[in-house]
Amino acid sequence: MNEWKWSIKNEGFLQRSIERCRKQKIILPTFKQLKEPGTVPKSIQSQLGKIGMEELHPLNLFRINWRNDPSSGEIGGINYLEIPKEITGVKARIIGLVGKFFPTGAHKVGATYGCLVPYLVTGRFNPDYHKAVWPSTGNYCRGGAFNSALLGVHAVAILPEEMSKERFEWLKKIGSEVYATPGCESNVKEIYDKCHELEAQSDEYLIFNQFDQFGNAIWHYEVTGSTIETLFYQIKTKNQRLSGYVSATGSAGTIGAGDYLREKFPSIKITASEALQCPTLLMNGYGAHRIEGIGDKHIPWIHNVKNTDVVTAIDDEDPLRILRLFNEESGRKFLSSIGLSEDTLKKLPYMGISSISNMISAIKLAKYYEFNENDVVFTIFTDSVEMYRSRLEEMNQALGSYSEKQAEIDWHSVLQRQKIDYIKELTYYDKKTIHNLKYFTWIEQQGKDVEELNAQWYDDNYWKERFSIVPEWDKLIDEFNRNVGLKL
């Protein structure tokens, strides 16, 4: 239970990491700098405009934040998209942070940074020996491969074979060793099995498991949570309140921002979104689904279930239909006809499949609680349509070309008539039921300690202690950078 405290473990590994970063010209940003990018040294900020936003350049580590200006390439305002009422059909404001403008085009690179950096600065990772293994259902291994390439480290990506081909193509292009495991989005045990197989072969494989690495949730607590707080005070009107936060439950990293928001806005409704075809939180269910990046037939170790108020389940057909509405020319023509501005139409492709699913969950939440003009609901638009062009092609081949009539049907049936079915307010014992599901994955299968499982539920300090570790990490990062000795 004390591993998360992160004292120096191996001085030899630490020195090798320092030497590798010196060789690769890497300066590690602190969590504070990613939380408040304006604190990044001006000498670094001035160079970002000359570097491609997805370029394999060490300074792109400083872009692992929500404030990258896509026009100048410099640090700017918070990237967000407010969904107009013509789409949502509700009175409440629904706003999503936009992940498209992170390096790799998805916010998961933040989670990988949160997992990898504590290992680097405490001598738990030897870049001359270890292979960094990134088990994932999509964007996490993408972010891990990016960070590994910067370090000149051998990256191993493990993801289900049915994920979009864009992900596999990108991973191979960046030089990762790639394993496609059987099944789809919800087949996570098969990913774990592959990890165990590699570990049995050699101790050179070091697993960065997003589902049990607290650095994942801690990055979102510190960076995503505080960014939402800042944005809320920027955009709120006099009487508005932050009423809801919606996050899919893939690895339970992003929903960790809810722990931060609960401290600042105690009455907020923290909402977990999953696929109806795999309703694990809603009804202890299982199954295959097509919302890539979420809903994985188990409860992640790092999910603070006690802090989740509501569960919604989204039929995977709905976000796929809206993906067409937002990106096909006929869909854009229809949306223009109902009053959407050209600026909004240009930004709708910022949303990929799971982003649209999050938006639909926010609509359900607003309808369920009958939120009004004074209520603001935040969610996360994790990645963009660029990850799913092949899915659009597949739907066009299977269903025929998209028409304005079909656009009107999809807008009306999926968005305007979205119901409050498959939504559940969680009682104390509902939450405990979900928490107890961790036993079967993490104690029986993965060898975790049942005493720690109980501490997650009964010890009031368990989660507070983990989320308060960042100042210690930042001190270690600063010391590490001093030892690297680069001046930029």
C-alpha cells in the first residue's frame, strides 16, 4: 500500500534516466506547469510556435495541457466547445474540454505522462533496459508510444484487434511494437493476459497499466479538474452553478477530475457514462460495444466509486449516428438549416465517438434533473473524428450515402428525443455494489491486496493522500531537471 509514496528506489536507474533525458534534450514539465501553462518558462513558450503540435519534439511535453492555441501553436486559452441548444434540446449549458489539440490528438497523453514521469524521477524505470508496455483500448497506448519515442525507449502497445485502423497505422508509423488482442473495446482481460505473457518472458517488460496506475487519475485531478474550475468562472453568468460533470469510465482516469470538482463544488453530480451494450456499472453487465475508449467489463482499481453519483448508459448506435450527422456534408447542411453557425459547424468534428457519447450522457443528465439556464454541465471531448474516418467509410458502405432526410431523423430521434432511460442515481449500497466488483478483477485475477480494496471504501484518507502527492512529485521533477542540466 505504500508503493504510491514514491521514494527513490534505484539510484542506478535514476542516473540512466537522467543521462537519457540529457541525450534526448528532454526537460520534464511539472504538474503545476501543465495545470497552469502560463508558468512555463518564457524561453520554452517562445519556441512552441515553431514546433508542430504533434511533432516528436521534446518541448511538446509542455503541450500536455488543455490550452494549446491551434492557430499559433503557442499556449493560449482553454480549448473548449459549448454545444448549442439547437443540438442538445435542453436549457442547461453543456460544455466539453477539447482533447484534439494535445500532442497525438487526444487527451490520453496526459494520463501516460502522469504514469511514466513518477517512474522516471524515482529510479523505477531503466531506459537502457526496460520496454515500456502500454495496455490500452485505444488512445492511451498512443500517448504512451509518443512519450516513449521522445525518450528513445522501446514501446509496446497492446490493444484489441477491433479498434479503428487509424490507431494501428499510427502506432506502427511511430515505431511501436504492437499486439492486437482478441475482441473489441470491452475485452480488457485479454489485454491483461498479454501483459502477463510478456512479463513471464522477461523482466525487461515494464507494464504501465492505466487501470491501476494512480498517476492516471492524479493527472486528471490536478490538471483537468482545475482547468474545468477555471473555465467555469470564465464563462458563468451571475446565477449559474456548476451542476454536473460527465465522464466515460474507460480507465477511470478522466473521472478522477470529479474528485477535484467535488471539493470545489460539493453539490455537483459526478456522472459515469458507459455503453448500454456493456452496462457494467448500471447492472453488473457485460458485452461488446462500439464506443471506442470506454466501458471495459470491469471496475478500474483507480476509480473512487464513492464519488460517483449517477450512471448513464448510451446505446452505441446513437454516437455513431451523430458522428455522421456532424461530419457528412448532408448532415452539416441540415444543421445549418436549423440555425447552427458556420463556426460551430467547423468545430463539431472536434468530437469523436466517445466524445459524442459523453455529450449524450450530459443531455440525459440535464433532462433527468430538469436542469435549467442556471445549470452548467461539463464533460470531456477526448479526441476528434480524425481517429474515426474509417468508421465513417464503413457506415457509408454498409448503409449508403448520408442524406439530409437521414440527418433530420438522427437529430430528432437521438438528440431531441433522448430519454432518461438507462440512467441511475446511485445510493450508498449501489456504490458499494459497484466497488465490490473490483474484487473479482483485482484480487482474484491481478493479485492486489484485499486490505487495500477495503481501505479504498472505508478509509477516508485513502483517496485524499493519493491526490495530494503532486507537490512531492513536482519537487522530484525539479531536482531531476537540475541534474539533467539543460538550458532552454
